[in-house]
Amino acid sequence: MFGIDFQIKYVIDILLVAAILYETFRLLRRSGAVNLFWGIMAFIIVWFLVRFVFQLELTSAMFDRIISVGAIALIVIFQEEIRTFFYRLGSRFSGFKFRRLRAESQTTEDSRAQSILTACHNMSRTRTGALIIISGKQDLREYADTGEHLDAKISARLIENIFFKNTPLHDGALIIVGDRLYSAACILPVSKNQDIPQHYGLRHRAALGLTERSDALAIVVSEETGLISIARDGQIREVSGDLLLVELSTAFTGAS
């Protein structure tokens, strides 16, 4: 019985280490520092061999010193990635959301999605650049507070007016929470992923940056081409009207 428990403990230990390494690899890949990840892994392997296999005392002592100082340096260098990791970890165990601001008459998920779809189609036709964020279960208050608070009912005409080039709120992101246009002209973090295609502009990179850090859905209307793209979980792709409507309905349902 002791032997079976002992083997299970080792399996659990290996699985935990593999999960931590995989999540670390994903975060560093998105930040464009994947080569650094492999360099760290190579250093750890060499340190393990020197300390536990060959038992070279002087060399292992030097490696121990480097690791003790390097750990602090890595925390400073990757503070944003570490913050993102714990933010996502905490979001899976917490139920924190925005306080839902209720209108006198509640709109349904379909009507909200249809209003946003109509606005995106109209802006696509006129090549009006736009960045719209549909909040999920994670709190986006730190980004919403960088813009102008609106608290307005979702309306296609209002969304189009916000992103009209001559308005003061067009430059930035519109954050939607529940059935409300919560905040406009918001500043979002820009993705550091070096694999992003060159033709993507700042709006696309901001959409990726936010969805790397949260469960929100981001919609981008390109000012240059008029194409509509959606970003979720750090991935972005162009979509048609029907698929956009499905994604919007799913986002509103999931955030409820």
C-alpha cells in the first residue's frame, strides 16, 4: 500500500511540474520571449545534472548563487506575465464581476448582439475603425477607468457615433458590461506577441493584449480594409456577420 501511494505521489508531482512549465511556456510565447524560456530550461537541466547527478560541489554552489539572484531578476523582468498568470488563476476561483447597471427595461442577449452587429456592419461599410470589448466574468474596471464613463443603453447608432472620426471618444476602446455601454476611449494593454502579422494595427494588438489577460471578447473593425475581426484568449481571426452574431450571443450568455 505504501508503494502504491508513493508512486501516485510521484505521478502527481510530475503532472504539477508539467502544468506549471506548460503555462509558463504559453505566457512567454505570447510575450515573444519563448527563446528565453528554452534558455532557462537548459540552465535548469544543467544545474540538475551538476548538483544531483555528478554532485560537483563547487560548480553546484556557483549555480545556486546564480539561481538565487536570477529568480529575483526574472520576477522583475516578467512582472507583467506573472501578474497575468495569477490574475487568470484567481479568476477561475472568484465570482467577481462588474456591478450590473440595470435599465428600466432589460434588453435580451439577442437584441444586444444585433445592435452591435448592425453597428459593426455599418462601420465596416464606411471603413470606420472601432474596438469594442464585451466584458466576461473577469473585472475590467482597471481598463474601464482609463476612459470616459458612459452608462448608456446599447444602441447601434450610439456605437457608430462614438467611433465617428470627429468625435472625442473615437480613439480608444468601448467597453460593454451587461446591457450597458460602460466606458469609452479606454486604454488597453498592447500584446507583445512577435508572431502577430505585420498588417495588424494598434487596435488589433490592443484587442489581443486584453484577451491575453482576460476572458473578454474583443471586436475590431479595420479602418484600412473595413474587415471585422474578433479576438478571444489571445487569438484573433476575421469573421463574417453570421459568425459574429453567434460569438456575441455566446459572450453575453457566458457573462450572465
